[in-house]
Amino acid sequence: VVGAPYAWGAAGPSSFDCSGLIQWAYAQAGVSLPRTSQEQARAGRTVPLTEALPGDIVVYRDDASHVGMFVGNGQVVHAPYTGASVRYESVTMMPLHSVVRP
């Protein structure tokens, strides 16, 4: 999935937007999640970033408009924006809203 292109509204498997990537990844493990980043921000219990585990959903911006998946070692995998591809970045790449464990 890393390297797949970003496409608004896409939920895989060949392209993704941010929340589509998270929804698709969890579906591969048999877990159903809501579609939007705002809904995903409420789809579990909130944990501190210092307690984040691989698989936790990292929610960004005050309006919860972006999500990534924590993969460990201070990194998330996410679908960033039009013209970019799914990639790894620092968990601190943008203002943190919350970390959610579904």
C-alpha cells in the first residue's frame, strides 16, 4: 500500500484518501471502522501519544480532518494529499488532535 496514490474519496486497494486508508487497513484485519476522519476520531478510546501502539489511529488538526496509522518508532503511515502517495512520516508532522485505539 505504501506508494499507492492519494485520491480524494478513495478507499483502496489501488488508491486512498487518509480515512479510506485507515478504514481499508482495519478491514484487512476484519475490523469495521466508519469512513470519515471525524468519525474515526470517535471510534475507540483515546490514549496519550506516549502510549501509542502500532495500529492506533493518529488524528490531526483541531477539526480532526486528517488521520494516519501509528506504526511505531515515532512514525505514521498516511495518505497525505492530492499528488502524493501513501508514505511514512513523523507522528509530529502536523498538529495532533488525538490518538485513538479502536
